[in-house]
Amino acid sequence: MFTRSFLQIGLACGVSILATAAAAQNPVADFLKHEITGNELPLAEVQRYVEARVPRMPSCATAAEWQAEADRLRRAVLEQVVYRGEAASWRDAEVRVEWRETIDGGPGYRIKKLRYEALPGLWIPALLYEPEGLSGRVPGVLNVNGHTSLGKQYPPKQIRCIHQAKRGMLALNIEWVGMGQLATGGFSHARMNQLDLCGTAGLAPFYLCMKRGLDVLLSLEHTDPQRVAVTGLSGGGWQTILLSALDTRVTLANPVAGYSSFLTRARHFKDLGDSEQTPTDLATVADYTHLTAMLAPRPTLLTYNAKDNCCFESGYALQPLLDAAGPMFRLFDKPDALRSHVNEEPGTHNYELDNRQAFYRMLGDFFFPGNADFDVREIPSDSEVKTAEQLNVELPSPNADFHTLAMALSRSLPRGGDLPRAAVAASGWQTERLQRLRDVVRAKDYKPIATEAGRESRGDVTAVYWRLLMDADWTVPVVELAGRRAEKTAVLVADGGRQAVGTEATQLLSRGYRVLAVDPFYFGESKIRQSDWLFALLVAAVGDRPLGLQASQLAAVARWAAGRESGQPVELVAIGPRTGVSALVAAGLEKQAVGAVELRQSLGSLKEIIERNAAVAESPELFCFGLLECCDIKPLAALVAPRPVRFSEPSERAKQELAGLDAWYELLGSHHDPLSP
């Protein structure tokens, strides 16, 4: 036993000595791991960044002044956020409504099954709870739901609809995309951003699902257009505020635990919403405070839960909304039309009895005023709750979803993507396309301020640690590595962060390069430590683009590096498909400081993202709004020419997609094949 123990100790010591010797001979890996900014700073910076850009409520002196502003905001959100790209044609398309079977609901009402198109080819199943013996006009309620796999079959939602019908109202229960019968991979909410990549708002199918549902409700013979309510829990609360703020046909709204201000979300991470809650560019026009105030003077009940175990706790989420909307309701002399309800028991994320009866009181006060017969107490109906099978509505097959819509859109993209074949047209194409790219990625011209954060040497390699401050917004960590001879400079970036590029950095050093290993926004040491992709969505919501931040930071590093070397351009080396796109964009933006680009593991086409049915959480920067509409990988490389771009060990897809780039270089007077070994 002792012999074995001493042997084990000896072997361990030997391995340790060898490892120490290896590290001494090649300290690059250790240098790259050196902490420069720490893991707290990226979160703090992104919080400050988005908070500074969220619009604040205006000060209005009269009801007419706020009404004009609300109308302007309504138009701007619809035009600039919802109906972008192909969504405008979806909005204007003729869509179908098909009524299916009618089933017995329970005492005093029946359930009519229907399906309607939110947009051509995308069908939504729905249920109409209709009182028996209807005559005249009665209130109509659009009932929406949130993130539950049960969808429209969710028992509290059924009970709500049953009660409405028993009280003489028309209750329309619509399915939410991604839930219930629409719980398919192609409807995963994080895949709506595939549409964004194509230049069409991923938010549009969500909105059209609600709007068409409201259209159906208002088309019914007995619906009173003066008494139309919308309500729902969680994602249903979000649907309620969005639709009710943007469509004034809604005359009463009760969002339940569904949203908070973008400012609130930046500090309460469980409020950071999915893709639909944080759509691209919404916060360039309006915050959720504005949307709430836009309900004035229509009756509004804001319901929140005291101990919400999901999101939007009443203690922090509710008051900022009341503070924003209250003054606007008072301008209309309707302070009582804005109400709030906080559920204490159970207090968790719910639309149970207490919250439902708060809604019924709201209906009684505003839809049945002075009616002593209207009872806000819920009629017990648990025995009438139906199974999913009983409520199933047959849908056409196939039924469009986010993925199939994006696949169809991508086929004709990028627009005008063919490269010119005449030399006289090439320069003009580059100028025009580069300006489009700048606009799409929201490029910045950062002027970095460099601060040395330490240095050390081991053997032949010296490391200098830098913090590069980009316009007081972002701190980009850089490790500068140099051997005894450094005749040129390479800026090195990787999907895995700078810690993952030890081998590549060592190879570049051996070839006489000074290496600047960089972690731009969202990568490596610059990765946001918590809720990273949700903050990336928030960056896009306030009007910037993660891809544009990354590319602009890389371009700034290149300018800084070239300026230290008497203007000698640097080579930009990217390892991975994500940073490969950032590097190509950076090289296109920075024509002077970037002299060449090498890409390893590059995509052949942005369409691969859609073909793989990727979700935005995997690579938020690649879902940059309108990027594929503007440029694919081949046009991005063509923007860099005649400076050399080299695709190292290209995939078969890359070889196929990028074929012909050598002819483009010839057109520009350069003998270079980006695909050659």
C-alpha cells in the first residue's frame, strides 16, 4: 500500500512538473485567462446602456395633447415595429374564418368551434362560448392565455369563459401561438426572430393572432362594439396590453401579471421577457408605461400578484405603471377608470378566483352600470371544464409557423444579392450596400480610450492587458501578446472567447504576429453573466443591434491597433460561425485599419440559421433585424474586397455558396480566391 501511494505521489508530481514546464515554455493559455474586467462589469454596463435609452413619459397638460401623442405612438408602433417587411401585406390580406362543430357547454350556453387565419396559411383554433337565447347586443370578451402547454384548455381560462357566457356575454377563447394545439417546435417563441433576420417583424404573427380574434368577436351579430373587453394571464396579460393599447376597439382591458416597464426589467431579471415581449425597436418608440397610458380613458384594471413566483411581482412592477398612466386618466377626468388589484392569496402567478372576481367587478361597473342583478360572484362550474380532446379544433395540415414563414421569406433573400458583373458597377454597389449594412447593424464609430491593466513576460512572450473604453458605454478587454519579433498585428476573436484561442494565438505568434485577443460584446469575459440573451434582446429593443456592437467594437480595436503601428492595417482572424459574421461586418465597416480577414468554421450562408430552425438564445447577434434581407455571407465578403478574405477549411456549404468570389476579386483587379487553401 505504501509503495503504491508513493508511486502515485511520484507520478502526480511528475505530471505537475511537466505541466509547469509546458506552461513556462508556452504561457499563452495562462495569459489569455487573465481577468481584465471581471464578470460583473458586462451586466452593469448593459443595464446602464438600456436604461439610458428607454423612452420616458412625456408631460402633457391637456387630454387633447395626450390623445394626439397616444395616436402618434400608436401609429409609430404599428408601422415601425409590428408591420415591418412582409407583415404589411399580411395585415392587408384577406383571411378566412371557418366555423366548425358546436358542442354542448353546460347549463345556459354552448361552445362553437372555429378556426381563423391570423395571416394567410397560419390558422388559429378558437372557441366561442355563446349564451343560449341571445337577443340584442351584449358584451364580448376576448380571452387570451400565456405560457401553458394546455393553451385554450387551461381550466382557469375555461372557467372564466363559462362564467362570462352564463352572465350573458360572448366569450371568445383563442389559442396562443406556441401553446395548446399550436405547441410545435416551429412556434417556439424564440424562433420568431428567424423572421426578424429576414426583415419581417417576428412580432407580427403574435399581433395578427390577437387582432384577427378581435375581428371575429366584433363580426358577431350580438356583440356590442361599445362593450368589448380583453383579458389574460402572463403572456395573456402581455397580449392584453399590446392589443388594447394599439387597437382602440377594445373598450376595457384587464392584463393579469403580464408585463412591466423596460426600466423595471433591467433590474428585475425574472421580468426580462421572451422575444415577443422584447421586440426589436419597440423601446425606440414606447415603453410599457406608454402602452398603459395609451389605454386612457378606457376602463383599465391592472392585476398583479403579491408573491408572484414567475414574474412581475406587484411590489415593484405595478406602481411605475400607475404613476405613468394615472396622470393621463386624470386629464380625461376619469381617474376611477384606472384601477389595480393585488392578489394576496395565493399571491403566486395565477388567474384564480380572487383575480377573476376582480375582473367581474370591473365588467359589472363599466359594462352593466346600475344593474342590480349583475352578480360578481363566480358561478361554480368546475364540473363543466372540458378535456383537450373535447375542445380540439381540427386544423389544416400543413399549418404555417414562424419557421416555415421564415423559410419561405429567405428564399428570395438577400434582395438584389447578385454581385455586379461589370467593373464600372462594382464600386457603386459596394458603396450603396455598405451604407445599407451600416444602417441595418446600427454601426457605431467608437473612439476607444485604452488603459493598461497590467503586463507580464514569460520566456519569449510578453502579455499586456488592456481595457478599451468605447465611448463611455462598453469596456472591451484585450490581451496583447508579442514575441521577440512582431512585424504585423492580428486581432483575434472567437465564439468561445479569448480563453479558447491558445493554439491559434500561439500559431500567429510563431508567424511573427503581434496578437490582440479580444472579447467584444457578449463573448468571453464580456459575456453577460445572467439572462444574457434576454439582455441581447433588450439591446435590440432600444434600437441597437448586438451584431453592430460587436462589429463596431472590433473595428475600433483595429483602428486603435493600426494607429499604434503607424497606420499599418491589421489582420482580423475569427474562430467560429458567430464571430465570423461579426468580423466580416467589421471589415466591411473599417476599410483602412483592417487589411485582411481570415475566417475559420464560417457559415456559408445566413440561411443555415433558419434551415437549422435555430432559436435566438443560441446566437442573438445572428438574428439581426433585416441582415439577410441586406447581405448574406457572400455579399459581406464582397464588401471587404479587394482586401483579402480567406475562408479556412470551408464547409461544403460554404464552397457552394461562396463560389465565384474569385471572379469578383478579378473584377476589382486582385488575383485572390477566398476559398483557396
